[in-house]
Amino acid sequence: MSCAFVVLAHRGPEQVERLATRLRPHPVLLHVDAGVDSGTSTALAHAAAHTGATLLPRHRSTWASWGIVAAVLEGMRAALGRDDWSHLMVLSGQDYPLAPAADIGAFLDAHTDTSFMARWALPNPLWGRDGGMHRLRYRHRAVRGRRAFLPVPRRLPRDLEPFGGSMYVCLSRAAAAETLHFVERRPEVARFYRRSWIPDEMFVPTAVMNSPARERVVNESLSYIRWSQPGSRHPDVLGTGDLGALAAAAAGPSDIGGHGRRKLFARKLDAAADPRLLDLIDERLLGEQPRKLVSGRTAA
């Protein structure tokens, strides 16, 4: 069986096309942020057509918004309409594999019915003095990238154990189905998280861990993500100087971005800022020839 990849993109059409090409023959479902300009959205649609990726219905998915969660759920719904995968993994358009597509499939075949998701019960010291509970205690919305909230406390939905964690999960087919079932069974929880702060760092882990799927979830991350600045909104952009660390993480255990027995992907890469890194990963880790630009487009 293969892995269905839900890729969230808002920029870098050539890099997204390169990512989707490296994921073949696994199915790719591409979400394009509804807030991007028409030129970028058209180029991303062309990238999908060129690689055989499926375009998803679009949501405005700005930072800290519910729209990011909506995009992931959209991908899950679309993926569950097909029967050619055993796991579902969420990626950003700036992720890149650290192992060939066949190796990724073999890894997941060896872990049938197992999900991989970095998560922690809330409150947790990782998220500050109150353990992150302010994210849930008050009604929030992001206004021009800044936190705005109503300073009137509210209660958690009944019988809910809140979790934080990464949105970039790898779920078994059963866990993805249970996540959508949770959304249908507990619509009040989805409404609650729509007005929580940075819901993409909480909702999917909470849905999974409040469902029967929790029994088959390993607390590991399959992506190499480095945060060198505490409190930063975004992880570090990786460069050619990180190649050695990426190769080591792909070969064995790593704690960068969350403990994992190995890392299958790296985030975050910027082909415009450092195109050489993707070429080196292709050559040294994937056994592929680097992709070259031909008339403004990438070619294998």
C-alpha cells in the first residue's frame, strides 16, 4: 500500500512540483491557500496537473487560523474516497523527502495500523506559564497576524482531554477515519477550536487522542524540524550546511522536531534561497538526478 500525502501550499510552485514528483507513485492531494494571488494559484494548479496531484477545495489558510485545520480535514475527506493508501501524511509545500518514495512506503508497510504523531497533553510546560491553556480558555482570532482575544473565560467542551502537537502527522487509514468521525460526532468541539489560538497545533492531535485511534498512536515525528528561536512563529529554514544532520536523521534516531526512530522528511526548505540543498538531497539521499529549470519550469 502507499501513503496519501496532503500537501498545504501557498508559494513556490516549482518547489511544490518538485516535491510532488519525488513522492510518486504515492497519491498527492494539494491544497492551495485561497488567499494567494491568482498568478501563484494558477502556477500551483499547473504543478498539480503536471504531476498528477489532486487539487482540493480551497480554504483561506493564514497563519494561526482555523482555515489550516479545514484544509487538512478537506484532504482527509478526499483521501478516504479512494482505496489506494494505508497511511495519510500532512506536509507543507516546503517539506522535502529524506528517503526515496519506495523506502517511505516500505517503512509504513512495516508499521501497519500505526500512526506517528508528536503530541502532549495540556497543560504542558512547553507552552509557557499556564501550559498553553490560555489558547483554549479565551475566544481568539488572528487579526493581521496578531493575537486578539475576548478576556472572558470559557469552559472546555465536556469530556474533552486537550492535546497540543504537530499538525504534520502521519495517520493510519483507521486514524484518519476516526478523526473525521470525531468531527461529525462532536461538532461543538470544532466550533470551540475555531476560536482558539493557533488551532492547527491542537485540533488534530486532540481529535485523534479523544478517539479509539489513540491506542495505536506512537509519540514520534517523522519530520526533521528545527526551532532555534524560542517562541518563533516558524521553524528555521534549512540550508546546505544542514545536509550532514539531515543524512544522519534519515539514517537513525533523531530528536529534532520531536523524537523519531528516523526522519522521512525535512522542513523547512526554500529552493529560491538555497536551491543547492534540494539538489544534494536528490543526489546523496534519494539517488536521483537534480532537477533543472527549463524555460522557467522544472524538469526531471
